[in-house]
Amino acid sequence: MTVSAVIAGGVSLPAAAQHADAALSAAAVATAAAMGEAPSEELARIAAKQSGHSVEVTGLRRERRDVFANADGSFTAREYTQPVRARRGDSWVPVDATLVSDGEGTWSPAAATVDLEFSDGGNGPFARMSRVGREYALTWLGGKLPKPAVEGDTATYAEVLPGVDLAVRAEHEGFSHFFVVKSAEAAANPELNALELGLTTKGLTVSETPGGAIKAVDSAVGGAVFESGGASMWDSPAGPSGQDALAARSAGGSAGVKPTLDPFDGGRRAPVGLDVAKGKLTLKPDLALLRGKSTSYPVVIDPTPRTTGTAAWTSVMSGMPSEQDWKYDDDAGVGRCPSDQTPASCSGIGVRRLLFSFPMGFYKGKQILSSTFSARLRKNYWDNNAAEPLDLYRIGGANYTVTEDSNWSNTSSSWSSYLMTVDKSITRTECSGQANLHFSNGKLLTETRTAASGGWSTMSLGLRAKDESAYSGWKRICGNTYLAITYNTPPLQVANADMASDPGGKCVTDQAKAPYVGTLPTLRGQAKDPDHTATSSDPVRMQYQVFYRDAANVEKSYYAETGYKSPNPGVLYSHTVAPRAVTGVGMYDPVRKTVFQRDTPTAGGNTGEVSFDLEGKKPLVGDWNGDGVDTLGSYDPATRTFALRDKNDEPANITMKFGNTGDMPVVGDWNGDGRDTIGVWRPSSHVFYLNNEHTNNITDIQFVYGADGMVPLVGDWNGDGVDTIGMYSGADIMFYIRNSNSGGGNSYEIRYGSVGDQPVVGDWNGDSTDSIGVWRPSTHVYYLNNEHANNTADLAFAYGADGMTALSGTWKPGIPANSVISWQARAFDGDAWGPWSSANGAGRCYVRWDATVPAPPAVTGSPYTSDNEWHDGIGAQGTFTFDAADGDVTGYRYTFDNETTKTVATTGGKPVQVSWTPSWPGRHTVNVEAYDAAGKTSAVTSYTFLVATGRVAQWNLGIRPAALKHATRPGTTPPASAPEWRWRCPGRAARPTLWRTSTARPRRT
């Protein structure tokens, strides 16, 4: 019997350190490149890039996994079904089941994943296995054991019963034990009718599974620690026949026949009964095989090999539909068992299939670039290795795991996802050799990506012959398969040093020192992606999470995402903070031509009334300018005209024609930029046409969704900051919601309300996620739901009157004035998120929104305009104008490139000008703040501009050496004479001057 430990699969990669390249020494990189291994991802990545070959990340080694950094910046991990290494102290060593004596009466494998020892004979347990303080031990109850004969991984205790040996074999993750019945005379012993073993445990509860296997569960916390498959027995392969066989049986056995401890090398098979009682394990052999007239001895009785876990493998047989070879040793067959070659071994087998399970938690969210399933083909039907097709399947769905109870009957319906076929001649190898059978990418890559993006814990694969009716497809495949997955590294943690706000300036992580801002700031940050190089780049986007406290002092937050950009140095990802609040309700009264508003989804009086004459138009509600407050709009079906107001008390300031006659209008933030734009749904074709700008009538997004008789809906159903579509069917009161602006299936389907209700959508609880609701005209009651998972009304209240139309909108900002606002950011490269900027103790960035402080000043520069273009150059003086927005400002504080802060006075907030000359090329910043007589200081205005290498640089030769450092960029010296430098005397009284005539400018990236 084989019993082994259940190994929990999956481990998360540690977060990448910021600026790792600079922190790692050249010597460490060279050593890692030479050795081909490094302790961290960062060091391995850099060493692989510089050396051009793969470097293993030793810090990510596990019993069944290794990870390599590749020269192109990606990583490749191998998930092994069988353990390839074990811990010995602080080191990993290759697994080795060879038995070694400790000199004190026990034998143990040289390196296994469990603590295992066999006795040197005598009384007490002959096998003892432990893991994490839990112990499983078996004892022979038939008397004192002799000293074992030890060969390789097996200890054999001879003659435990007359003509019966007990063999115990060490495995890499457990052990097997076998009773070897050597002759018909020995088989006649009635003690073999039921073989009893003593069973002792520590911290375990042992039971039999429905499939006839053993499971040892942690008594304290649950969860399987040790498991085995169902028990079986087999006789020897075809031996003597006729008179020779009779003579051999009479002589007490098949002379010279060595027992095989592998069922695939044996003869006929039969299941063995298994009973688990307190302190005892009882085996009940199949007596027909044990004592049959055609039985070939020796007969081996084994309660089956190995264990279960997230990595597993098994063989199932059509001829034995309730049996299996759970975690078989060495190799197993696949295809129709060739009875024409090995009739005894194939007796009752029929067709074999192989199943494998791999843990997938390690790859959650990663960008999967390639995937290969590899195995070792040890034998095939044809001696000349002729090609016979072999198919690979995905077995089951998400998280499907092969277990000790998996068999033909309960797995045959799970082979529905065919992936690919290998059909070529393959040179055979041994199970200890290199893999020679590979299935790569294609549908396997698709399934691997699905598992990774879906957060699957396990993915299972299966092998079967293309033609299971012919012997020719038969092969023997080793159990030590592996799945190699190459993936992209997530972006690095966004550094607080690379984040700022405008107004507000550089990131401040101490809330007590949060700078005051008079307007909601624009947040800016830089992303760093290890995969980004000079020759290749994965564009990334940035996500911000903004935190604030509402009027009730309850912390709220929302998410906003930028567009994709290449993360070149200096590229900024921006988001303007938008106030968030719960969605309020409203009613349009066509008689009084008025929209009545209530700021919260509750009963009560109106908090706002807006005169609004629609005259046959349809009312719209949206945040047209991104200020966080919804205002009104209208759609005229006759002229296909949208008229939108940024202020409810002013006429429409945005007018656009869009769509065709008969279209239904929709509005939403289709791209996550904080502003609602327009769209239509065409009932005749069920097509949505969505527009992302207020400046044109071009369709940016187009797709089919919905059906006849439905009404379109819009909401941010998953809180990602992007509005997506939905449909309402009044006939059957069904809401259909989709989390993507594309054609496809429904993300949610909810039956809600009653016939005649008017649908509404809103964020009723302020969690930044929209949900559904209805207004019932017959009772004037709103029924609002806060989840997509049920059809229960979380809020119900009366509002409105007969003849009105229900509306919903965010009528007031959610971030109160005089609030502390904080934020964090992370980068996304298409499949994987980097860590939040606040992770690892870095903390959030803070500002304090206070509308009473002076507004930040306006800053302009000449010739250095802030337009992301390169201007003039080193040595060319620039003029910068500071202009206050408030008349009580008395001065400005400013600093160029965070050097010395200077002040300049003004009166009545008048603009002032200062001059500044750049001394080095690149991106420069001047931070300016205004202050008033009361000492209140505005938020910082950050004005950035790009300075080219320069058209002219001047050094006066009369400058004294001690002053040279003030005439040049720190760390540099004036140039010596060279062809591109020219002597010049600007005037008779002037000193000679050296002028640089080169006009080269930095190349933009």
C-alpha cells in the first residue's frame, strides 16, 4: 500500500522591489548569470537579460515547481505532477527514495517530501510516516519481523507467513507495502483470507472513502494529510504452461519468477477489499485470483499506491470501470491494452486513459504567454516507433481535480474539451530521462489563460489514444509529467516618489502634513514595467483608488482607470478626482414642466426643482463635464438631437445629432474618463452605437445586444469606473446586465418588480457600484436593490405622483468640502496588476480639500511651454509668469526642480514674472504656490516643460574656478576646446567667450 502526504499547491510571487536594477550590484548579477540561478526574481531577471540565457529563481523553488527568468523579461514555471526535490535543512535536494540506514535500527529514504522510516525488524511498526506533526504507522500483527533484506528503495521482510513476504517500498511522497504470496501452497493459508495490520496515528482521523480508498484527516483542523487509492492485487505475468506449470505449482511456486511490485508489469488483476476500524487495517484479497487454478505465482497484494493533492495523476480502465491506478509508479499504458502481445497483463483492462491535475493558483492574473504539457513516452506498440496519434484533452471544468476515487465510470463524461493531437514518431526514453512528448500552445494555451484569468485552483488534462479500438495506439507514459507555463511579470509597485497631484504637489504620506488644495486635484503617477525595454514594450494603464469620508464620517472610495500608454521615463498617468455620492431619485412632471430632485434614495421632500420643458423630448441625466454631479439633458426623437446642460439653470451647452430615427438614447461613461457621453440602441437591429466625445458624432463602440421589446439600461455594474449596458424586458420583468460594452452573454439576469414598473439604475448605497430598481406608478413607490444576486428590495419608499416619469442621478457631490482625500495607484500591463503604491508600508498620498484657501496660481512660460514638446535649450533664459486667481494674494513661493525655494511679492494678486536659465536637458518642473495676507497658502501648481540639449551654451572665461560649479550642471565641467566649440568676443569690452554651436536635441521616446 502506498500512502503519502497531501501537498498544498500554489504560492504567490513576492512583490517586485522598486528600482531593483539600481539596487543590485554588478557583481551579484555576474555571479547569478554564471551560476544560472539567483535568489530573487529581480536579480534573476537582470542576470537573464544581460547573459542571454535563463536563470532560475531559487527563492521560488518548491517540491513540484521551479521558475526561470528568461532573457526577454518573461518567466517560465514548471508544474510537476511528482515531486522533484525535497527539503533537507535549509536546502533543496533532488528526491531520492534509496533506503539508508540510520545505524539505530531504522531505514529511511535519502530524500523524500515526508518523514519516513522502516524498521530493522522486531516488534512495533514496520513503517512510520509523519508530516507537520501528524503521524501514520502500520504494524504487522503476525509476530516479530525478521531483519529486512534491503535493495534500493525496498525493504523485504521474509516469511511473515509461510511462503509470504512483506515488502515495503519508499516513495518520494510516502510508501507502498505489498504481501508477496510465493506459491499455491502459501495461498491456501486461511490467514490470507483477511490480512490484519495494526494502525496507529497521531493527530489524524483515518477512514475509508466511498471509492474504497483511505483518507487520514487532520483531527484538529480538517483537511487530508495522508491518502491512498483503492487496494488491488495481481498475479505474475505468463510463466510456465502445461506439465511445467503443474510441476512448478506442485513444487511450491513458479521457480525463478521474481515478484513484480508494479501492476503494469504483472498479470491478471483484481480489487482487494479494505476495512478501517479503530487501530486496525484489514485487507480482504480476491480469493478467486489468490487460489485460482490458472493463477501464476507469486501473487502480490497491495492496497494501492500514493496520494492526492493539487498535483495528481491516475490511470483509469474501461474493463475495470470502478478501479484505478492512483498515482501509479513509473509508467502506465494509454490506449487499448494489446492482448495480442501481453494477454495476461491486459486481461480485463480494456482501454486505458491517463489523467493529470496541476495547481494553477500561482498564475492568477498573470499574462500567460505560452503553455506546454510534457511527458516521457517509454514504450509504444510498434518496435520501430511508428507514429500513432495521441490526443490531449482538458478534463472537467474550473478546479476539476483528479482524486483517489477517480475511475472510468465517473470521469468518462468529462472528456469534452479536445485540445490537440501529437502524431509523429517519437524515440523512446526512460522515466528518468528527458521528456520526449510535448503538446504546445494552441487550445492548451487558451485553456491555461482561462484558468489563470479565472483564478482556477486546479486544471486537469488527459491523454487518450486517437483510435481506442485498435491495439496500435497503445503507449506507456511515465507519471512524472509537467506543465511549463511562460508568463509576463506584473508591473512594479508604483513609487510614492513618482506620484503627485495638481494642485497639491509631490505625494505626502503623513496625513497631518497634507497640503491644502482649493479644487479637487488631478492625480499623476509614473508606471514601471520590468518587461519594458528599449526594443520592446507592453503598454500599461494605471488604476487609482480614491478615499474620502462622507458627511456622516464614513470612509468611502472609488476606482478610476487611465488609458494605456508605453511606460517610458517621464510618461504620466492622470486622473482628476471626481466627487462620488449615493444616487438620488427624481421625477419629471410634464404638466408643471419640472424635474423634482431628492439627493438621497429615501422618502421626503424635494431637495431641488428644475424647470425643464421637454416638449415631446425624452429626459436624460448625466455627468457631462466630469465634475461628479449629474445634470439634465434631453433627446429629441424627431430630430435625433441630444441637448445637454452642464448647469441645470442654464440652456444646453452641448448639442449633437446622433443615430437614426427610431433609436433609443443612452448615456454613460463608456471609457472611464469620469464624463458621461451619448449613445443609442437601435431596436430594429439590436445594435448599440456609443460615442466617447461631445465633439463629434462618430461611433466609437458598436456591438449587438438585446432583443425585441426591450429597453436599454446603463450602469457601472462592477464598480470599475466604466459604464456598461443592460436591457430591461417589461413583459417578463427581467433585467439583463453585461459587464462589457460588447456583444455576448449576460453577466447577470434578475427578475425584479412588477408589470408596469419603470426601471431605474443607481448607486443606492455609495459603494461605487450601480444596481437596479423600479418605480411603481400605481403606488408611487421606489423599490431599489443593492445587489445583483437577488431580487429583494433593499430600499422601499414613496416619492412622486401620477403621470410622472422616474429619474435617478447624483445631484450633489459626495466629497464634502474641507475633506481629507487620499489615494493609491497600481499599474496593469494587460493581464497582471502590480502592487498598490501603498503596499509594504509605503502608505497612501494625502491632500486636504479646502475651498477657502487661495486658488492655485496659473503658470505660463516662454519659450518653455508645458506641451510635452522639446523647447530651446541649455543656456537659453526663460520667462515664467505667475498669475493669481484671487485678488487678496500678496506673493508667490516657487522652486525650480525642488531646489531653493524663493518668494516674489505682488499686490492685489497681480501677475509677476521671473527669469530662469536651465543648465541641463530633460524634464523640468517649477512648483508655484500663492499666499495671502492671512498666511493661507494655495495648493501647488506644478508646471512641467522639456528642455532640449541646446542651441547655444556659454561659459565666460573670466569666471573664477571656484565659481565654475555655479555655471554648469552639478557634476559636470565646462568643455575643453573641440571642433564644435567656437571662440567669440561679444563686444569690445567683453571677455572672450566659448560658444557651443551644436544644435542636437534629445531624441524623444
